[in-house]
Amino acid sequence: MDIAIVTGASSGLGREFVCQLSRTEKLDEIWVIARRKEKLEELKTSIPSPGIHMFPMDLTEFSSTVLLASVLEKVKPEVKILINNAGMGKLGECEDISPEDTRNMIELNCCVPAVVTRLVLPFMKEGSRIINIASTAAFQPLPGMAVYGASKTFVLNY
């Protein structure tokens, strides 16, 4: 089974990637991953073909990556395209962003793409593609966006 996997698929760039993949790629399924189940359900009804397989989960939770690994092992798909799009940003000076938000931003923007890529790589063959979504914030220091910019620099270099 040929599939694409898109993280952060419930809105914005992620949703648009899913729409474009459904029109331009020959896939059996697109696996969409995001926290907001209702948004994934809306997406699923708007994409007639190929099939959408929803994973409503928060990839910063270890149990979510365990579940993804388990499904990959069970189904053994051929992943043609992986799009690491999930991410978050908080604006503000470092001292104004809570330690929890700082940790979550780094976890989602840095750790998640690396872990998801590692889980998916065994199911990719020559010619498969990985797209990691960074930001123009990755190219220079930005006042009020230091943690976000640094995390996107990681994605750019990864």
C-alpha cells in the first residue's frame, strides 16, 4: 500500500499539502496526524480520494509515537511521502513565555520531526520524499521569537 503521512494536517499548510497530494499523487491512502479530531474529520469529508486515515493525536506525547510505530509495523505501508509539518510558535520575549510553552515548542518543532522521521524511514524506499516544514524565522535571529526561530533552525538543518 502506497501512502503519504502528513503531520499537522488539520489546518494551514498541512491541510493544503493533503489537498494537493490527493490531486497530484497516486496514493492508496493519506495518513493525517493532528490533535484536533473534528478538523481531521472535516478534512476527511472534503477529500474524496485517496482514502484518508485519521490519527487524532498529540505527537508530543510518547504514547502517540508508540501508537504510530505500532500501526506502521502492523500495516507495513510503503511511505512515498512524509511531510513533517506539525509545529507551534509563541511570540514574546523568552522571560514572558512559560517554561511549559517553551518545552512544548521545542518538543513539537524539533523532537517530533526527528522521531517521526526515524519511525517512518524503514517504510520508505528509494525515491520516497521527506519534506520538513521550517520557517523564514530559521534564517536570522528575530526579537520576540527566539525559541521559535531556534527551533525552526533545527528543522532547516535537520
